[in-house]
Amino acid sequence: MIIVLNGPLGIGKSTLAEALMERLEASVMLDGDQMIAVNPAPAAELDYLHATLSLLIRHHQTHGYQHFIINHIWQTADELSQLRQSLGDLDRDLRCFLLELPLEENLRRIRLRQRARAIDEQAFEMQTVIMSDRHWVEVMTPPWVNLSMCRPRPTSWFLPC
């Protein structure tokens, strides 16, 4: 099974991914931001990320790992479709979840996590969350996305305009 955790900065993707990895036997957590933390940045960042994830999942599968928790920010349904195409031959059980919070709570979390960092990224992260909150619109959920375990009520993917 491949679990994809998507949502804005500071929402708790990494925290949830760690908790899931600890609960699922034979599992691996793959942080999308860490996969593309290279200098210089790749020209096609999303392609680089998807290729790296595919390579790592294939490697871990050869060593017996069966479950993969991936956290990152995919901003469009097309980006998620590209991910699905990239990983489709590795595991057909792909589950995507969009994590959501009220804007004020999201900003509060960003302020709190900055205290543990050496580099001050708080202003950048807060501005990114505010801009995405203003520009995201509701669209139809892609048919392959399983959101049933995310929240008790149905939800939709949110995409930037």
C-alpha cells in the first residue's frame, strides 16, 4: 500500500506520516521535501521527485517493505495523476489524503515549529499558507483518490486557480 499525505505547509503531514510508519509493519516514510532537497534544485522538480520516489520504493520493496507513506505538497489533480502514473506499477493500492485545518490553526502551528529551527522560515511559510488559502478552489475528486478514512464527511481536492 502507498499512502500519500497532501496539504499545505504546517498542517501535520510529517507528524502523521511518522505516526503511521510506526504503526504499520514493514513500512517506510518518504518525505517529498527531503527527496528534492538538493543543490542546485532540479530543473523539473516534480519529475525528479516522482522518479526518486519510484526508485526508493522499488529498492525498499526488494528488501521486504510493503507499505509506503509519502508526504509532500501536490497542488493540482494533474500533479497527483503524474504521481499515480509514476508509482502505478509498484503498488495498485494507492490512497491519497488531503489534510485540512482552519487557516488560523495552520498559522499557529507554523509559528510554534519555527522555535525549533536554526533558520527563520516563518514569514515565508506563513505567506505561502495564506496565499494558498486565498487561491484554492474546490474541484471534483479524482476517481482514484480514497478519502474515506480521512474524515467522516466527503471532501474534495483543492487546487490553486
